[in-house]
Amino acid sequence: MSVVPAEVLTGSTRTVPDAVRGAAELAPAARLWPSLAAVYRAQLSRARVSRIPLLFVATFQSVGIAVMMRGVVDSGSKAQCVVAGSSVLVVAYVALNLLSQYFGQLRASGGLDHYATLPVPPAAVVLGAAAAYASFTVPGTLVTAVFGSVLFGLPLTNLWVLLAVVPLAGAALAGVGAACGLLAPRPELATLLGQLGMSAALLLGVLPPDRMPGVIRLARDLLPSTYGVEAYARTFAAHPDWAAVLGDLGVCAGVGVLSLAVATRAYRRAAVR
């Protein structure tokens, strides 16, 4: 008994795979913002339990650095740099250290294959994970800023500026952290790169720059978190230079777009391997 192909019965000249492929092409592509929201919610619920203890460590570390620097720095512009740098250090710890580890482990364990099967744009995966991790930095940053301002006798009037500093500096650092995790050939190297980045944010962001050598100042200018530190530190003045503050935040935003684009490209490369 012979079997008649289905395409002969239906009178179609296309093969079955061609028909399936044509039907798949008619399906609407997932949009960026709904996909981003879905990945953000999933990452937020997944990281809530495991990351809260680490966030406590990041906050305790930043508060401890502010206390330690209190024995060296009295007041003035140096104190402003210490408080601003300690506050942004919470963002650097999560965005650089934890995010590089997360993507490094995700790549090594084959977790990227799971996301590759989902109908979501690569940018949504990178942005959703970065936004979820950055959300955990807001409480720690505010606690560090308030504690440091009280410790050094600085005003709390413009504390609201952190609502712009945290997402913009966090985006810039998160893109760097995600790119390190996705480009590193091994998860151990991704962890090392994240630790080095956080150490750079600590040394170059917290320490006052006026006595740094010229080479170190150049490295400080290349670090994205520096501009978040400068933006917040400027607000402690009696009459802040808001144009300079916006300029620093604009640099953070520009670096954030560029670094997240690099991380998205790295994700595409890692997902197809």
C-alpha cells in the first residue's frame, strides 16, 4: 500500500517544512518593551532571595568605607567626594561584580540556550537583567548617602538627585559588567573582571582626586561611575552648578547606551555558539 504525500492531496506545491516556515514567518515578532518587562519581572523574582544578603554586604561595605575615611577626611570637597563615592560604590558592586558573575555563569552553564529559545529580543534579556540587578541598589545607595551625609555634616537637601544617578550610573556599569561576563571565556575570568572593576570604582571613586597622579586621574576619567560620583558630589554645594550636574549625568547616559549595546552584541555572539 503506497502512501500519498499530504502536499499532493491538498494540491500544494510547497513541501511541509516550507509551509511550516512560511507560517512561522507570519507570526508577529515580540516587541522590545513587553519583552523587557517580562524579563525584568522574572529576574527580579529570581534574584530577590539570593541577592538581598549580597546587597546587605555591599551596603555594609560602603558604610564601613565612609566610617574609615572619616578618620582621614574632615569636611569640604573631600568629604563630598567620599560620601558620593561610597554611595555609588553600592551600584558598582551590584552592576559590575554581581552582573558579570551572573552572565559568566549563565554562559558557562548553557543558560543562554534557554533565553535563545524564547521569542524575546537580545536587548530585552540584557536590559531586563541589568534593570533587575540595579533595582536592588536603590535602598543601599540611599542608606549609604544618608549615613555618610550625617557622618560628615553634609546637607540632605538634594538627596533626590540619586534617583537619576542610580539608574544612569547603574546602566553604564551594568553594560560593562554584562559585557565582561558574556565576553569572558570562563566564569572565573568573568568574576575576576567584575572584582577588578569594583576595586577600580572603590579606589578611583571614593578617594579624593586632588592628590592623585596624572595617570590615575586619566583612569578615573575613563571610569563611567566617576561621572555619577561627580554629579552627586556637586549637589552638596550651597549653590550647585546644575548644568555641570546634567553634563555628568549625560555622560553616564551616553556610556550606558554604548555599553549596553556592546553587551547586547556580546549576548548575540554567545547565544549562537
